[in-house]
Amino acid sequence: MNDRITDLLDDVADDTGRPLGFSVADVAARGRALRRRRTTAGAVALVAAAAAVAVAVAVVVPDERAAEQPLAPPTTATDSAGQTPTAPTTPPEPTGQDAVVLAGCVTVDATLDGWLLDAQVTDAEGSTATFVSAQGDRWRTCTLGFPGEEVTAPEPLDTGPLDEDEVVRQSGVDFGLLCPKEAPASCTRRLYDVELPLPEGVASIEVETPGGDRVDAVTGTSTYVVRFAESGVTTSVPPVVATLRDSSDGVLFRYDYNELLR
């Protein structure tokens, strides 16, 4: 049988004595036959290879280096100092009375636009507020209503550790007489306000008024504000004593705002 097939193939392959001319159909037919032979040969080779692998599996130990490695965990980008960068945060827009004070102060001085409202106190007579620059290195104050509409010039902002001598030197209480114009000069009702940087480590400030009442300062991120009115004051520089406390309510420092003004 095999000899017969071989003879037939030899006859087909023998072109001796045949003309060299052939048609396009002959070329196409030969091309298809060639592709079929290649496909068949490839399939046979794959079957043979698969059989060889099936035999080899029982005796060959797989190369561990070729094993699939676990995927590495995702990495997080870091800056040149090796720290993970954080997205910049934008302070929330003021609401309620804060928004009213901000709008009023910008109306008084348009250069406040872009500054951050840090702390404010509002009463029936008006408002006292502090502002901090977007860079956090300067601050200024704003007053609305009594005792007048005013925005101060920017000053350097120092919120370093508590320095008792420096705190005393920079302190002082502003006040205005809360009396109708037609009232006698002996009017003793006054409005007091204090605006100062908030020293590092200070969590709260309590103020004792000339009459003995106690008022809590409103603290911001970098500054604080005290504002109160009191009657019966007979001296221009009465004692106004502040107690500065840390986050554990421990007393850090106690002093009179008006100490150096007497």
C-alpha cells in the first residue's frame, strides 16, 4: 500500500515532457494545496508535540523560575523628599454671620478680598474681626458698626510659642464710649475689644472684665478676638485680665491687657 502511494506521488510530481505553460487557475489550485499541506503538517506537529509533553510531564520537574510571579501591589507617587503629596485644601466658604461680616469688611476695604476670615465677634453694636492672608504670614483687623468702620493695614503674623514678655508688650484694650451724643460727658458705658495673634499651644482664653464678669475669647486658627460692653467704668485703663490655657485646661499665663498703659 505504501509503495503504491509513493509511486502515485512520484507520477504527480514528475513534470518531464509537459509544457511549461499553465493557467491562473492552476496557480490558485496549487496555492490552496500548498496551504492545506502546511496546515496539515502544522497540525501533525502540534499533535506530536502534545504527545511528547504528555509523556514528559511524568518525569520532568517544572522550572520554578518560570512560574507565574504574583503581581506587585500598586505604588503611590511620592515627592522628592519621600513624602506622599497631599492635595491642596480650600477653606470652606463662610456662612451665616461670618459671611455677613466678610462681605461688610470687603465693602469697607476691597483689598481684603482673598483674605481669610479667621475670627469674629458680633453684638448689637457691630462686629470685630480678624483676617489672615492666604499664605498665613500676615494679618489685619476689621471693625463694623460701633465704634466705626475700619480695616487696618496688614502686619506680620507671629504665632510662635508663648513669649510672656512679648505678649504683654503687644497687648492693650481698645474701647469706645457707648453713649448717645446728647448724654453728659460722665457716661461710663464702654465697649472694649481686643484682637491679637494666637500663641502656639494656647487653646482657649478667658477674660475678666473690669466689673468682674468673665468673657471667652473667640479663637480662630491664628488669631483671637474679645469684644464686650460694660457700664460703670470710671477709669480709662481699668484692669482687663486674660487667662491663657492649653488643651488640657491648664493655665499657661495670666496677665492684665492694660498693665503697661497705666
